[in-house]
Amino acid sequence: MNYYKTILIFLLVLVALGSCSSDDSGSETEIPPVVGVWNLMEVNINIAQDPNGDGTASTNMVAELPCLTGVLTIDASGVWSATITDLNINPVTGDFYVFRCTETLSYSGRYSYQNSQLNLNSSSFSDFTLSGTTLTENIGQELPGVLSQRYKKQ
């Protein structure tokens, strides 16, 4: 009788342990740190300019042109959208250029994110690098182009 009680207790323990399972089934997807709303804070050029005429030249055109704005929204479902003011840069003479905010452009699509690199899968954008709460798009152009754009997470 004692033998059957021991086997019965042993079987009950096995059944109890077997019915316990971890809730970590792997079905939960980790949300990438790039998900959120990002505001344009810098559009950097290689030679400081003073398009607002305040006497202080800057390489950051967002500081010089209040009309230069942008918002990048990245969704956890893999979708992104952006609304950005287009910047027109025209050479005048030497190292002087005329800067003008033109139309507001809208973009959207699907993105991929891996190892702090955000790819918007769009020919309109280069890859972004995430560092803390800043996304940087290194474009690498000299004037009349743009070196980089930086976005700050809201």
C-alpha cells in the first residue's frame, strides 16, 4: 500500500510540474526603440550660413529657418510616415547660398530596424542611426546639398 501511495504522489508531482509552463511563448514581439514620434531638430550643411540675417551663421538650417520642420512617425506594426518641409538651396557666389523652404512633402512605407540602424526602405532617405533619443540620417552631401538630418524623439 505504501508503495502505491509513493507512486501516486510521484505521478501527481510529475503531472503538476508538467502542467506548469512559462508564459514566455515567444509570441510577444519586442517593440523596437525607434517606435514613436520624432521631430526634426537639425538639417546640417558643411559651411555655416546666415539665411535669417540675424548676424549669426550656423550649419544647422533648422536654427536659421523657422519654416523648416519635419515629423517622422514610426509605428510598432512596421509602418512609418513623414511630413517634411523641402529645403531648396541655390548657390549665389563663392560660399554663399540662398535657402528657401518650399513645399511640405509626405512620405510613408514599411521600415526595418536592426543593430541601431533604421532603414525606411525608401530612395528618398538614407539609413538612420539611433543613439539614445536621437535618429541621425547621414546624407553626406556638400553644399548645395545636406550633410545630415537629426530627429529627436518626443
